[in-house]
Amino acid sequence: MNLVDQISQQQLKAAENVPKFNVGDTVRVHFRIVEGEKERIQVFEGVVIARKKAESSNATFTVRRVAFNEGVERVFPLHSPRVEKVEVIREGQVRRAKLYYLRDRVGKAARVKAKQRSAK
């Protein structure tokens, strides 16, 4: 195993610390930002439109939201120590692995259906 693989294995989050979410879910990502000497936590809330390299130490997920009528996307590394936590706000029901088509949609057409809960 080379040095890069060893370092990336050390930085992997434990399985219980990795949040369970899928593409289409609305999530709130708490991300630690360093500004000079100070640290603060910034919250980014939006729809997960893609997940890449799911089983790898390089796993990432892309979150999209619309702020001031402008689409904003941000890619977060899943195992980064800067990602404090990922809260699932709403589970979405989608039939695609990547939701890049949401980039072309505006208003109500850009919404994702909520997953129906069974009454068992």
C-alpha cells in the first residue's frame, strides 16, 4: 500500500459516523470554515443531485439549492474532517442516479417528490 492510500485510510470516518442518505434527499450539511484565526460552521441546505465513488475514501456528494433565483451547487467530500454532520431533512423519491436535469428546471418543475411512508 502506498503512502497516499495509508493516509486516506486513516482519515476515513467510522461506519456509524457516515450519514445514510441517497440522491434526491434534501440534506443540511454543517461544514467547518476557517477564516484566518477563527473557525465557524456554515450550513448548506439543498437537494443531493449526485454521489460519486460511494465505497471509496474519495467519496463525494453534490448538493444543489436555489438562492436569490440563482442555482448554487457545492461538492462535499464525504469523509472530510471539515464536514461536521449531514442531516437528512426530507427523503426524495427519484428514478435516476444523477439528477443533473434539475439544472434546467425552474420553480415547481425543479421539485423532487417526497418518498411515501407506508402505514405499517
